[in-house]
Amino acid sequence: QVRLVESGGGLVQPGGSLSLSCTASGFTFSNYFMSWHRQAPGKERELVASISSHRGNLINYGDSVKGRFTISRDNNKDTVYLQMNALKVEDTAVYYCKASAGERYTYWGQGTLVTVSL
């Protein structure tokens, strides 16, 4: 059974940091392109960051998070991470983990809520 389980969300003040984790099971994690997406209330889901399969040497970030967020992966732990620094109120959203190896093999996690507020 394929599972992606996100964790690490919560409430943080503006300027603070949070670290999200997404642990996979049920498939060969290292073969999958991994990404984080987010969806704020009333808005469409958007790409936050992505990392290529295997060595993870190809990384991309959404323009709104460049310089503040860092994506990484540990294939030994079947886990992808998102380190979020200098958080802003507009970063408030449900954050989703996605695994992809082509259209037929795409999986989503259930999401974890990040709230940035005073």
C-alpha cells in the first residue's frame, strides 16, 4: 500500500521556522521525483519546491519561497524534507507532499497545515 505521510506543520510567528517531513512507503522512494505543494484558502494549489529522483541533484523552487525554503531528501529513510525559514503570513497553507514517476505513478500525501500568525 502506497503511503505518503507529512508531519511537522503547526503554528509559527512571522519570521520563524518550521521543518516538514514526508515519509514514504509502498514504493521505491529513490526512483521518484518528489515535490512539495501548498494550497491556501481560496487559492489554487501551487508548487513550492521539487527535487529529482536518486541523487536529488536537480532542485527547483517557487518564486515566492526562493532563498527561504530548502528541499532535501534522504533515500535511506524514504523521506523528503522542507526546511522553511523566514516564514511570512502568506505562507499559511496546507502543505502536500507528492511523489511522481510519470502520470501513472503519482501519489499525494494527506497534507499538513502550516499557520503563520502573530
